[in-house]
Amino acid sequence: MDGRLQVFAGTSHPRLAAAIMQELETPLGRAIVGEYENGETKIKLDENVRGSDVFIIQSICTPYDHHLMELLLLIDALRRASAARITAVIPYYGYSKQEKKTTGREPISAKLVANLITTAGANRVLAIDLHAPAIEGFFDIPVDHLRATPLLAGHCRRLARDGAVIVSPDAGGVARAEEFRSRSGGSLGIVTKHEPTPDGISLEMVGDVSGKVAIVVDDMISTGTTLEQAVRILNERGASEIHVAATHAVFAADAVAKISLLPIKNIYVSDTVPHPTGPITPGLTTITVAPLLAEAIMRIHKDLSISALFT
């Protein structure tokens, strides 16, 4: 790729975009990203991008549909302005929990979003901690899938050295928890769910947490229900302390209120999505992914290995 590097951003997460540009030591591309008076999304590039290697920073977060449309229109504008290559940098991939059909007559929304991004004209995608590995295969263009696990594990290494149990809150997150454990130390635990009973969901714990520090590892905190269930069983099994590490702090609905009532000592999250304004919960530590994304952008631009970031 011989074209010059240019980076644009939508309105989903201006703080993260600014932090990435500070790492890259270059200004953000000039563009109008707003709305017309009738409510439609307005996009206009204020720079020449012909022949450039262009990156668009945009988390698909609340309001999901609006931010997705901004991303699609930015891609289309860049394609029509003859950008040489367009990479969609999506720190948080919205609709990722809808990656399969759970009942009849449902869409596979994560696949549809992938189709839209590809059809709009993106040449590749850069994302962090997709909810399911299958989503990477939804794209017919290259996907660079970054992991925030090393960042989170680094902040919990001291806890794990003292014999912590790294806990996956469901069976689907075991691989993530195992990678976290391999980087931080400690042992592995799993919370499993069984079919609903007349009294609700039945939970069981694989692994011993009695008198030990437990670190719940997940890709996101959305409504907080899964976390609430995991913390409850860990508390019942006698964990001395409970900590949480999650990449995407979505905090949907009443998640903040729900989490604030749980016996959690510390919560470690990244800044892939903007957090709600005002106090969230005591013990919350936010770890920025800006250096990781900036390094990945530069490596893609220079055609260097991305996997080398995680060796």
C-alpha cells in the first residue's frame, strides 16, 4: 500500500478517536458528520482522499442504527472519492449477540451488518473481541480481530499470582477465560447454566473458589444479568473477593444500578464504547485500547503482522 494514511471518525466515540490520533501523532481527517434538518444522516468529506489508505473509527454502539448508518455512509463517501483502501475500525461491533438463530423466524443480524459493511465498500475490518468467533467468518473481506485480554490480564496479574480463580460466567466464554488465565496465572472456573426450572435458571460451578479470589472474565457487560448470576454463585461458594474483567462496558438498561448492588471489589473494562455520564460504580477502572488500535492501524498501513501484537 503506497497511499498516504488518513483517518476519519464518526460520532460514536470522539474521545477514543482523539486518543488514537494522539498515539498516531497525526490529525483526524476533516469531515462533516451530522444530520440534515429532516433527521437524515449527513456526511461530507472535507479532504482529498484519492489514492489514500483510509481508516474509519466508529463503534457500533447506542444508538446502534444511527452509528451504523454513519459508518456505511462514510465508507460509501470514501469509495466514491477514490480512496485506495478503506478499513472500518470497529472497536465494538454492535448486533454481535445476534450471531445465530435461537428460535424460528429470526434474522442473523450480525451477518446482515457484515454484508452491509462489505457492500458499502469497506476493504477490510479491524475489530476488538467479537462476541462470537463465527462473526469473523461472516465477512468476505479480511478481518483483523484484536483481543483486549492481554491488557485486562496485565492489570489482574498480581491478583492471579496469589492463587485467584479465573471464572468464565458461561460455557461459551471458556476459551477467553483460559487465555486470560494463561497470561495472568491462577486456576480456571466455569459457571454453567441448565434448562430453566419452575424456579428459574439452574446454575452450577465447576472449580473451587472457597476462600479464594475470583476474577470473572467476559467479553462484555450488557444488561448485567449474566454477571449478576455468576457473582451470586461465586458468593454462595465462598469466594473471598470477586473482581470482574470485561472488554466492552455496554451498561445497557439498568445494568449500572444492578451491578452497584453486587459484592464486587473491582471492575476492569476497556473504552471500546463511551461510558454513561455521571458515577457508574465504585471500583471501576477503565483501560484504554487507543495504543492497541493505533499500533494495529499502523501495522495494517505498513503491511506488517497483526498477530505479532499478541505473541
